[in-house]
Amino acid sequence: MKREDLSLVPNGYKDRDPRSLLFNFPSMPKVKFAKMMNEFYFYKALEAVEEAANKLGFILVPRICMHWKRCRDYSEDRKVKVVGKTYFMMKFREMTENEILKLENYLEENVRNHRLAS
């Protein structure tokens, strides 16, 4: 598994940038537009955090992929919160086999099959 394959951000999320939609479609429901903007800015923030973690030699792992005891052990210096969701910066060699399997399943379900993925 390559480091590029471990991205938590869908590949094509920038292709569906909703910022110009309200100008082009002024009758668009505001709640729908707000939800689209929230999702877009979440992935934009996650991409920035992921890029910073990669530059430091880490990968981002969602909290749900880790055991609660390991989350407690790494929470002081490697925990990152992005729009209310918790991620941990981990070295690939520090991860257990179970965490790697959970991360692969998470990526398959939530990133590669996402509606914004290209």
C-alpha cells in the first residue's frame, strides 16, 4: 500500500466546488447550499491537515480506526481535530495490523466510494 493511497480526501472533491452555485442558481435552497459548503470546507481543511502530516512523515488515521487505549496514549502530541472529527498522526510502522485493516476498510467505504470521488 502506497502513501498516496492513504489519503482521507476524495480525489475529485475540488471538481465540484459549490462556491459559484449560489451566483449561478439564486433560487437554490439555502440549506442545501450550506450543507454542500460545509462538506467542501471540511475536505479542504482535512486536505491541509493531511498535507502537513505528510510533510512531517505521518499519515492521518481516523479515531474510529484505533483502539481507545492507543488513542489515549497518543492523544497529547498527535491528536488533530478537524471540524469536530478526531484524527491521529501516526507513522505507518507504528500501526497495528488491525488498525491497518480498519483504515483500509474506512478508505474503501468513506473515501473511494464517496459521491465526490472521481
